[in-house]
Amino acid sequence: MRRPFDEVSRQARFGHGDLCPGYEGLRGPDTGVWAGRTLGEVSTEDPAAVQRWLTDPDYAPPGGESVTALIARVGAALAGLAAGTHRAVVDQAVVRAAVVYALELPAAAFWRLDVRPDTVTTLTGRLGRWNLQVGQPVERQPEAAEGPADGTS
């Protein structure tokens, strides 16, 4: 059986449903008993469960949530946003779920979306219609000018 993901990815640890301040529905995925463990560890212990998780959007890690449930939760959070601009720093899985929801893709497309680290994904729209812009670089804040803290030079 072919092992999923490369070695670097296999050493990343499953999250604990990391919070997204101000946006409860955009917290990271709940990986249940897999949280805190690496994909390599879980794959060694239960390769069939990992394979099912990667291929069946309705399968949930023990005590966790399925991809389908994640997409529904993220979609409900997006649908409930007040009009205006919202910025949230979220887990890569949350970006995938938001894109699947917004573009009305099948849940199986979740694993086909690659989200690059340190990029911005923008969803814009109104009246339930979303537009997607992906892969923009993160805007860096200008660095503070060096000098004495009191403004003298």
C-alpha cells in the first residue's frame, strides 16, 4: 500500500481544533483521538482508518469530525457572517472546507485542494454567491522605524 503524503507531512501533528478568535465556526478540524499525534504514528497503528479518512468524506477519526461535518460547520459560519470585510487566520483544512462550500464542490474535492502556507485565500460575494481568489502573498506590516522610543533622534 502506498503511504499517503511525503515524509515531512507525515511528521506534522494533527491539531486540536485550534480556535479562530471571533469566528467559532472557523476553528480547526476536530481530529478526535488523533490530535497531537503524527500522521505517521496513526498510519502505522491503523492504516485502514487513515485510508478511509482520506477517501471517505463521511468518515470521522474516532471522537472527531468528518470532512463532511467540517465543510458544513465552516459553511454555516460563512453563511452567518455579517456584511462587511472579515479577516481570519485559519487552518489549511478550514481553507479547503471554505472553498468546497463556497464553490459548491463535492466533499471529495476537499483532498484535491492544496493550500500553500503563508498565503491569503479570499472569498468575496453576496446573496449566497461566492467568488474565489487564491494564493495571494500575505501582506507584511511595515516594520517600525528604528530609533528611540520617545520619537527623538
